[in-house]
Amino acid sequence: MELSGGEILFASLKEEGVEFIFGYPGGAVLHIYDALYKQDEIKHILVRHEQGASHAADGYARATGKPGVCLVTSGPGATNVVTGLATAHMDSIPMVVITGQVHQDMIGTDAFQECDIIGISRPCVKHNFLVSSLEDLAPTIKKAFHIATTGRPGPVLIDIPKNLTAPEVRIPFVYPKEVELRSYNPVTGGHLGQVRKAIDQLVIAKRPVIYFGGGAVQGEASEQLTRLGHELGYPVTGTLMGLGAYPSTDDLFIGMLGMHGTYEANMAMHECDVLLAVGARFDDRVTGQLKTFCPHARVIHIDIDPASIAKNVAVDVPIVGDVGRVLTEMLACLAETNQRAESDELAAWWQQINVWRDVDSYAYDRKSDTIKPQRVIEVMYEVTKGEAYVTSDVGQHQMFAAQFYKFDKPRRWINSGGLGTMGFGLPAAFGVKMAFPDSDVACVTGEGSIQMCIQELATCKQYNAPIKILNLNNGYLGMVRQWQEFNYESRYSSSYVDALPDFVKLAEAYGHVGIQIDKPADLEGAIREAFAQKDRLVFLDILTDTEENVYPMIEAGKGHHEMRLNPKRSEFI
Amino acid sequence: MRHTISILIENEAGALSRVAGLYSSRGYNIESLTVAPTDDASLSRMTIVTSGPEHVIEQITKQTNKLIEVVKVVDLTDTAHVTRELMLVKLQAVGAAREEVKRLADIFRGKIVDVTESSYVVEITGECTKLDAFLSAVGQSQILEVVRSGATGMARGEKSLKV
């Protein structure tokens, strides 16, 4: 069967089991779009901005575990996905992004819509390819999917010059069955000796903590992680990226750790004597001041990426491997020994943790006559019974969502944790809804973030994606304002959003339902109504307390044990 | 401390820029970098001389290994090894200095590879420190131009870096 480059692309994507591609046409990909038109197996989603395509594909990937796929044109089409690539790269999300490139003869001539996307994207992709011949196209696509989805996942970009997709040039199509890369062989199972060493440390711990990150989600290690937690009975804390990999409603779960994590999780980190890190990368937002990080702990670190181990924090027992497999090996190893931590010691440790728990560090004023953003998330949690897919943008609303929505399953909490990309939430929610049309999908956002990719409301209309948008509208770029309050004597430099659009009318203009509420009494009814409208996108513009801060907080340069609690807490606790 | 890192990398377009880009984006030092294809034309061998504290060097080797096109990475500094660098120096050679430069080149086992009435080009190979020593011996006033290849190296003994 002889196919053109454009046809080879779709035949290859089909071989990879791709359902959707998120894209936007342009000159360099016209041949590809013509091939797209002539097939009906892969559904193309026309976004309104290429950045939206990249975040939608990313959201799809985070929710499904399958690689998200984008297709954009050369030049500005390609540069517009760079933010999406960097977002996915920081959070290790598998994506394959296809960019058109100018005709091979014109590369390097400053041709119309030419840019060196290989050079531009290099630092923010796992790998990229400039396809140099038609014969290379199918093998390159095979390699791209392989690289994106194995080892530590990440985005891979394929740049295809226009002449390689011309309809008149055809070659026999054979999709490679396997891929062999002598330079790329990610490890899978952990080193057994190291696994035993880890168990030896864990069973003699007096004040242990299990700390998991996004790797537990990406590595599909939820079940093993939960079993290990239960088997040992140790306190478990998770990062912003890991939430859901261990059930948040489990008694052993002591909440998120890090800058806006719980008091008990951070204090437990500070006092622990053995720390088991599972698919986490000791990010600065998690560790706080490194000099005072876990000063008493022996550290065991499981990660698929050797470069993540001992990058920021010295590790006593490194285990390189797929977290799911390593945890399985650990469970097997644990089953072979009767040795467990001294029950008295462990009980004393839990007693201490419960004292910290009683501080109730997330407490907020429930009697306020303004809508508290925390309450919005709590109500949404109740209404959706904790089963929704929740995406967020970046800022205070993101932290409130992470603190108050108790995720019990992995892949339900979808946010840009590493890069912190405002504008991520709406297109990501759209991507999730495409994958799970029958599930509740909510986008928790703010009036600042939502305007960064607001145009995707049109995409939601076109493809009937009835997501629910909860816009926590406080009129400020809240997290910026909070830092300015704490560190710049409340000089609110450009953190006030003047001239906001009428979000209700805006939602309606795009063909959706818009509802504004400003009274706590209306909150529950409005959220119930929004989620009851199964076939409509509902934009809830929720006017919240303008100067609420996210507490507790580890400020810059401070350690886990130096958390700033809400100064007004005595008034409502 | 100074480290000499040997890298075996797929001989593909853009492979060098991936390595160079990694060093610049993560703020690693490059004192010198050499690269050329090996006896196997599909592979290039790269030698990077870098410096930094031990934990940074560990990150450098790990991050370099993470690049998809990198086949193998070895920190030569960990074992006995040989490094060599090639230098061409154009020197002023008039009057008494003509004989003196010739003598110095002999002492350093250099070769004069170009001669004019007023200049020599001297070729010298050796450890980087030897080349430094030659330059200071002839003195700044005599030097017209210097070009150095950067160091290349390999481990001593039977151990070899290949696929």
C-alpha cells in the first residue's frame, strides 16, 4: 500500500491507538489537513489557539495515561505550543506534538512562517525530531511514542517539512512493530539489594513518613502505594502533583506537604527519622529551605529518573526504577520478614502527629458574610461526591482546590504544578471531557487565569464539552497579592485586575450558561444547579472574599517547621 | 575540581547542540569541548572538560546520560586516564628570538610546521598544562596567535568506551 506523507502520519497515529488530535491548521500542514479530511478514524479537535491545543492534549494525557497528540503549523503555530511543551515537560506528561515545517529546500532562508522549532523547543521536550526523509516518517513516529511514554514520560516533538507530506509523493507504508534505540534503555525493575536495604531501614523506623509525588500517578503505582501504607501503618503525605495516588480520605493520609501543605505533614517531615520518597523530585515548593530539610531522616528515594535522585537532597538508599514495580518488590520483600516497627514507638509517633493535626491548619472563617474560596471547593466536593475530574489554573484557587478537594483516585486532579502555567485549566478540562464525556469535569480557576485561554470556550461549544467552570473571582491576582501583602508591605503592584469582563455575558456570548453569585447562601444551590445541567457548560462566576490568603504557608527561605499559620485563626477555631 | 567527561553520542544532526544546550541551560561549566566521529561513523565521541563540586559533576553525568542520543557517558577523572590537546601557536621569530623559539619548541617536543622570515607556527601536543607551560615560556610578547583543540582523552588500560 503506497501512501503519501500526510496519509502515513494518520495511518501511524492509528497504529498507536490515537483517538483525538488537538490542532490548528496552517500553510505548512495543509497537505496533512487534506489527508485528515479523507480519513475518519482519528478525530481532530479544532482549538482556538495552539496553546489551547497543547494544554488540551496534556489534560487528556494526565486523565487517561495515554499520550496526548497535537498538530500545528510552522512558525507561530509551533511557537504557540512551547508553553504547553514546557508545562508537560516539567510534570513528565507523555505528549506527541507534530509541527509543520517549511519545505526542506527553504529551511534556513527565513521563509514565511519559518522558525527553528527544534532549537526553540529543545530545552523543554524529552526529545525532538526533524524528519529528513519520507522513509523516516513512520519510524520517527514510532520512536516518538516510545520515548514519550516510557521511562520518565515527557513531550516529544516531530517537525515535518511540508514537501514530505505532499500528496503526489508516495511510498509503501509499513509501521515498525518494535523500536530499538541503543542510546535509550530506561530501567524498569529496581535493584533487589537496594530494595532490601530500604526495607531494613523502614522496619526499624521510629518516626517514618512516606512521601509520594507525581511519579506515583504517572507510574500507575497507586494500588501498591496504598497497600504499602496499610501494611506498614505509616503516615503518608503527597505532593501537589501526587494527590489522588494515595486516597486522601484514608486515615493514614496526613495531607499535602510543602508550601501550602498541612501543618501535620510538614512537621512530620521535619521530625521524621526515615523518609520514603516515592516518585517525587524534592521540588523547592515541597522541601522549603534545604538546609533544614528533614534534618533527622535517612532518605530512601524511588524514582524512574536517576537524575532526580540526589539532585536536591542527599539520599541514603537510592532505588532507580519504575515506582510501581519497585513498590511491588518492596511489598514482596516485606512479606518475607516479620520484622516491623516497634508498635509503641509508632503509636507515640501517631500521637504526636495527631497533636499537629489538631492544629487544624486549613481552618477558615465559616461564618463570614462573604463567600470564602475554601467553602466553594468544599461544596463542590460534596456535590460531586469527590468523583469529579478537577483541573485548575495557577494561583490561590489552585492551592484551595488541592487543600479542600479530597482526591481518592489518581488522575483526577489535573494541574500545572511544575511550570505553574496560568491558562492551563480550561483547555485541560476540555481535553479531559473529551476522554470522559460521562464524568463530571470541573475547572477551578480565577479571573486572572481564565482570561489567558478564554477563547477555548468556543471549542467547548463546538465539540459539546459541558464542563463546569468555577471562577473564584476576587478581583486580584490573588497569589501575587498575597506575596505582596507579606513581603512588600501591601504594595499591590499590578495585582489588581481592573476592567473585568462580565463573565456571565461572556459565557452566554459563547453559547454557554453563565451564573454569578456573591452570597454564601447561594453557593450550594448554584453549584448543584451547575452540575445538574449535564449537557451545558456552566460558568460560575463566584465573587469571593477579596483578600483571603492561603494558609498555612512556608515562606521563602523557611523550613517545614516554620510554617506561618492563619493569624486570625483564634477567631474561628 | 576539574573533570574530563567522555561521551559517546549518535552522530546525528543536532546532537552536539543538545549537549551544549544542556550545559548552558543548567548552568554547567564547559572549559573545553571536542567532538568528531569515531571509527564507527554512526557514533561521535565527545570530550568535555568541566569543573564543579562533586554533586554538580554527578548531575552533569546523569543529565548528559538522560539525553536520548547519548549512548554512554564516562567520567574519566574517576580512573587513570590520558588526555591530550593539540595547539598551534604563531610566534614572532626575528633576530635572536628565532633561535630561542626554535630551542623552546624542541624542549617541549613541538614541531615547527610553518616558517616565514618573521614568524614560525609551532605545533605542540600534550596535557593542557604542558601547553600552558609552553605559552608562558615563550612569553606574551612573542605570541601572534594561538589555537587550541580542547582536550581529548581515554582511560588507561584495557577498559574501552564503545558500544
